[in-house]
Amino acid sequence: MHVIDSHTGGEPTRVILDGGPDLGSGPLAGRAQRLATEYRDFYRSVILEPRGQPAMVCALLVEPVDQTCVTGVIYFDAEAVLGMCGHGTIGLAVTLFHMGRIGLGSHRIETPVGVVTVDVQDANTVTVTNVESRRIASGLSVDIDGIGTVTGDLAYGGNAFFIVDPSPIPVSAANIAQLTEVTIAVRQAVIAQGFGAEAGLTVDHVIFYGPAETPTGHSRNFVLCPDNAYDRSPCGTGSSARLACLAAAGRLAEGEEIVQESVIGSTYRLSYRTGPSGGVIPSITGQAYVMAESKLFFLPQDPFKSGIVL
């Protein structure tokens, strides 16, 4: 399997150029569902240790239905096939540019949740225009042992998020273990109460927001991903959901740009325009760097051919 690895704000992306399963044709949402239900062992073998790492997201290149797109892509982490991935799309664009498959300027990429646009500004800097994002509900509360009542918003940015602002725990790298434990408990409580079910969504990400640690930052976040790893980047789809919440609350004007910090200090520049269906069209600018190009082997005699599953 031929892959190229990059990172966006510290969060790794593995682009799978060949060697993936034949998912057939038709809408990408259907092909993503096929990957999730019929090829779980495959995608976990690519991303689990020893080949992968907990923070990694993979980008499987597929033929797009929309032929105006430079490629189709299906994203997944160790636990789930994703609707969209912002950091992964920045990493994918930088990888395609590195390969000479796209140049500077604007390009369309098809994902299972719709077509997104990437504007390649240089070899490392990309702006993603995401699918329309929206706040679904606000002021939802869950009770967490040892923490108390946690209140947040339910929002969609290509994936489903429960967004808590302010965080009940200081958002800093020193608190990553506790932030992980509490956000897992919050997600379990949110799902148990059925938040999002009426909208056909399962909340698989949780974001806690705290004060920025730089003079230019708007806020700093901690993002729990479906596989219980934390996002090293500020999370593109999470930032999209956040923009929808800020817009709905009247806390950010259309076209106004903010700097979002991640828990490790990497940043995105964010803004939005009003969407046609009452949500927002997010703009996310970040940087990615190619790290490695390699070929993965899946030897039959390898006891960890399918990854380390504990």
C-alpha cells in the first residue's frame, strides 16, 4: 500500500494512494458506509499501531462522482469512518501539491458529506471552504461525576459535536489526561440522553473551550475524537461547528476572522459567510507538512498484520 504522511498543526494525516479495497461506484456516502461496515478490519489495520498511531486520520482516495473534483476522499480514524475531516483535507491538499497532482489556486474535493473547496496558497498553506455548518441546539446539560453539570451546544460541521464553553477544566497541555477522561464521560452522557438523535446524528466529538494563551488567539480548545484520541490541531470540522455556534449566538460577525488555538498551541484562521440554508459556510486556513512517503506491507505471517487491538 502506497501512502504519504503529513501533519496539520501536529495532527497526522495518512493519504492512501493505492492498495485500498474496491468500494464500487455510486455516491461517496454509500461507499463510506460500505467501508465502515464491510472493511473495518482493513481500515483499522492501516491506522492502528504498529503501522499507525492514535492521533492519525487516514484519507482513502476514491473516484469522485462529481467530475469537477480533483479527487474523492473517505476519511477514517481507528474507531470510525468520518463524514469530513478539516485537518485531513488541508493535509490532503498539501500532499497532492507535493505530488504535482494539483497546483496553486482553487480545487474541489468530494467527501461523503458533500463537495469542499481547497485554496492552495503555497506548498504548506491551505484554506478549506467546508460544507454548510449549523448549530442544532444550545443549552443542553449533562451531569458528570466529580465535575457537576456540564452545559453545551450541539452542532454540525461535517461531523457531530458537543461544544462546551467555558470548559470545566483549564484547557492546557498539562491537563490532557483529565480533559480526555472528562470529555469521554461527557460524550457517553450526551449519547445516553439521546442528544442529536432527532437530527439523525450521533455525537462522536466533544470540544472544551478555554481562554487563548497568546495575544492574537480567540480561544484554545481541546477536542476529543471518536477513537478517544485528542486532536493536536484545532480541528477543522469542530471549528466549523464552533463558527456556527458563534454566529447563532451573535458573537462573531460574517467575514470577521479569528485565530483558534489547539491544546498544543497550533492555530487555524477562521471566518464564515452566511449559508443558503440558515447555517454558515466556514473558511479554515492552516498549514500542513509532508513527513514521509512509504509502502506498507501486510504479511500473512505477521502476528500484528491487523494492528494491535487491545
